Amino acid sequence: MQNDPEILAATLSPGLGLKATYRLKKKDGTPTNLDENCPAPIHNDLRKAFKRLNVHLAVISEIIPANEIKNIEKPKHDLLDSFACISFELLDKGTGVKLQADRKLSTGKHLGLKTPPTKWNDKKHKYTFISDLTDALEEIKAEIIQYLFHGKKQPDAQQVIPGMEVDQDGNFTQDFIDEIGEE
């Protein structure tokens, strides 16, 4: 599609929704940036995609040394569960990214964290896992487009009936549909 939105930034909202900034081109070709605040709960796929940024935030912030992460695709570290990446912002002209997270401390208190800019082609301060970070961001951006423009959201909790079965995309399963039809 010629006028695909370009996702520039996104923040998970406390109400499980999303605030996103994206760029669209007008009919005359000039770009326009738009901010959208969506209260509808995000789909689990988008939540999982954001979770994939946790390890990157921890390593970029130097809280977890890169050499302690043996497998970036399935990272394991005692501290990882204390991070919750809630935001990303692409740098000007898409040259890199800044991440923001909430870190739960052992006291139960929360600490806000922001990474310094991580640039894709920084030869002086090259980030070890840059390829996985860019892949994770592409996954998030694709999920945000599904959320904003194609209705991929979590089912409304008020519409969910106990015992109702929903598949991973939030659609009723055929077993549930068949069961309803028998009544």
C-alpha cells in the first residue's frame, strides 16, 4: 500500500491501551505526523512483542552485561523479570531508538528507566544485539499497525462470558460456536 503508516513511537498506557505516533503521507506527498491515544486493550501479541525489548533495555542500560546473555532470542537472567519496557521512540530519520521501561525493585517500588539513544550504525559504541533489537522493533511496529488500522485488539472483558473460548487472535473458537448452536 502506497500510504502505509510509519510508526515513530509508542507507549503502553496504564489502562492496557496504547499511545502511538505515526507518519502518513498526504495525497500531495507531504508527510504528516499523527498522535493517537487508543484506550482499547492491546492484543497479547503486541504485549509479547514489547516484552521482547526488556532484555535490550537491560543490556543497553548496563544493568545486565551483554556477555551474561547467551541466547538473545530466549534470554535468561534473574533480573529480566524486573523489567517492563513500556515505550520506544525512533530517533530522527530512523537512525536508532530510545527505550523506556519500568523496573520493579526488590522493595516493591518502581524505577523509571530511559536508555540513551542506540544508533544502528554507531561504530564507536556498537550494540552487540542490534540485529535482534531491530527485528523486535519491526515486530512491534507491525503489531501496532494491526492494532490501529485492522482492529487487532484484546476482546472486551465485559463481553467475555465465563467458559467462552477465544483463540490467540481474540476470535471465538469453532468448539465454542458449535456449543452455542446446540443450545
